[in-house]
Amino acid sequence: MVQLKPMKFDNELVMGIEVQLPKTNLLIVATDIGYIMCGALDIDLLNTRLADRDIVAGRAVGVKTMEELLEAPLESVTHSAEKHGIQPGMTGRQAVQKMLDRATA
């Protein structure tokens, strides 16, 4: 099952996406310029084989809910995310806010 959950950040909307799979869920919070995701995201793949796509993304591990994804520290981020000021250790919420700030700048 796939659930789309629009979420409000101040006056901006982002899209929460939850894909329920056997024994796990995929969690994503997407903005216009990038996204954060649960541990299923392969940052190394995005930084190497897909580097030409300039993907802004961050990964949090050990999360089971959308709220946990937003509150957890990012374990890793893409090189493109770092160019936008998104760093490992910042929370998913902080990363999404930076993405929103960059999209409106």
C-alpha cells in the first residue's frame, strides 16, 4: 500500500510518502528540490553512478514512522545536498527546511 501525506512546514507543503512492504516500510519526505528517506536510500549510488543527476537527498536509519524520519539525525547525505548546506547529523526536519529555504531563494 502507498500512502501520500501532505505535510505543512510553516506555509510550505511537502509530500510524505509511505510505502508499506512486507516486514518494512519505505519513508520519504519530498520537496521541490530534494528529499530525505529512510535507510533504504543508497547514498553511495546517488553520489557515484547517478552523480550527474545532482540529486539532493539525505538518509536517516532506524526510523519506522514519518515523525521519526523528521526527528532523526541524518546518517548520510549526497554531495549535492552538502552544496545546499545539508549535513550529516542535522535532523530530517532541519534538512527539509533547508531544502524549502533554497527552493524559495
